[in-house]
Amino acid sequence: MSKIKMPVEKSHIMMFARSIGDANPKYYEEKDENVIAPPTFIQSSAQFDPDYFLRPKIGGDNWFGSGKEATGKKSSGSGGGGAAMGLHAEQHYEYHKPLKVGDVITAEVKPGKSWEKESKRAGKLKFSESVTEYKNQDGELIITATSVGVVTEKPVEN
């Protein structure tokens, strides 16, 4: 994620709460602007990063469309990837201050720790962390998010 800015708007929080099935009326009341965002709301900041790898660029090479097959691309029919397989293993959030309507969040990603483990089924497992620090408009640290990814040496057979 490149350094981005995300305004925290009441409508963003309401739509996020609706998408996760959170019925707390605080998220839906039009008059109340003193709303604290739901715990994982900060992950939606990826939509404000034009370089976020999971955010397709409309009409671009990685635009998959919404049909059975990717727009302009035919499925190869092979069920797996190459020799190495990458997976999202964990996600941790540390909350330093509440994330509120009206905040303007800046995110900066830094590398974290890395380590290896052996697996009987997948061979060597290589783990790595990516640490994102989210700060508000006053430069105060609001949330630290740590994502852990793992790459396996070989695909796991059934």
C-alpha cells in the first residue's frame, strides 16, 4: 500500500456496518456524528489506494469483471498455481485511539518480521509480516495492523 489518505465519513461506516451485518443503530442514525468505526473498518482504506494489488483497475490488465470467466481472459483449466503458493495467514489490529467520523487517516506500510518453519505436507513455509500504521489528521497513531503472509515451497496435495 502506498501512502494514502482516507476520509472517515458517516456513510462509509454505515455501508461497512451493513455489509458485515452489524445492526447497531448508532451506525444508521443520520443525526449522530459521534460515531466510532467498527473494529475492522480500517481495512476498507485499501479502496483509497490506487496501487492496492487486490483493487482491480477498471479496464486494466487485472480487471476480472464479474462474470463466470474473467473479462477478456479464458480460464486455463488448471486447478493450481506454480510450485510456490502464497497465502494470507493472519491479521492483527492494535487500537491506540478510536477511529471516528471526521478523521482523515494516513496509512504507511513497513516491513515486519520474517521467519521459516518446516511442514511435512507443504515443505518449507516462509512467513513475513507487513505492518501498516494508520495515523489521524493530527499525526496521532490510531491503529497498527499487522498482516502475516506465508509462501509454501510446494502445493499441498489432498
